[in-house]
Amino acid sequence: MIRTVEITIENNGLKETARLTCDNKAGNGDVTIIFTMQNGLSKTYSDSDFYRCFARTREDNTGIKFLCKGSKVNVHTSSMSSQMSLGLKAYELTLGKASSFDDVIYIFDYDEHNLTNDSAKQRAFYRKWIETEKTHDED
């Protein structure tokens, strides 16, 4: 599967479109993302799933704000979502609330709130979420 996704980034205070070419046929079991900016700058990143690969992309481009769900501090994959969607789907978590199917998001959907390029902040939020007592929504 090779899929190209256009996302919005903020570079030097200006919003622009960037292209992510996602490929799960890297040959070594990893997936790749080729990050291409409008100015032609292009770089390839690899990891075990697209969520982790996108984290590498963001960490290598600290001066760029990636305006999408996968950049949110409170977004994290589960083992199942990583395996079933190769990390393209993750959970948007809320402290004190158990996750549900309603919390599943596509990591490249647009968002501009609570963003980070630091995957350690996402892992710290996830650990805090795990340790927090949770309520379950009643239907």
C-alpha cells in the first residue's frame, strides 16, 4: 500500500500544505513516510507503524507545527490499533474517561489544539491516563 496524504503544517507562522507518502512495503517490516514540503524539501522516515513513523517526522522537524490529530498530546495507539491499522488509527484519550470506539481517530485528520512534536509528552500523557481512575460512559 502506498498512500499519499496532504496535511496542513505551520512553518515560520505560515500555514501550508505538505505531502506524506505512506508506504508499508519497506521490505524490512517497517513502514515509511516521505515528508515533502511545498519548497521541495523531502525526507524519509521509518518505524514499526505510521504513528511512530509520524512521531519521528515531527521530532526531526521541531520548527514545524503539524496540524493533525497524531500530533495531539492526548493521542496514542493501542497494540490492537497499531496492528490492525498500522498505526493510522489511534485513540484520543481523556483523563478520567475509559476509551471507547468513539475515541478512535485517524492520525492525519486536521486539528490545531494541544499539539506537540515531542512523542515523550504523548507517552507521559498515556502513562498518566493509564494510572488515572476512569469512568465508563453509559449508553
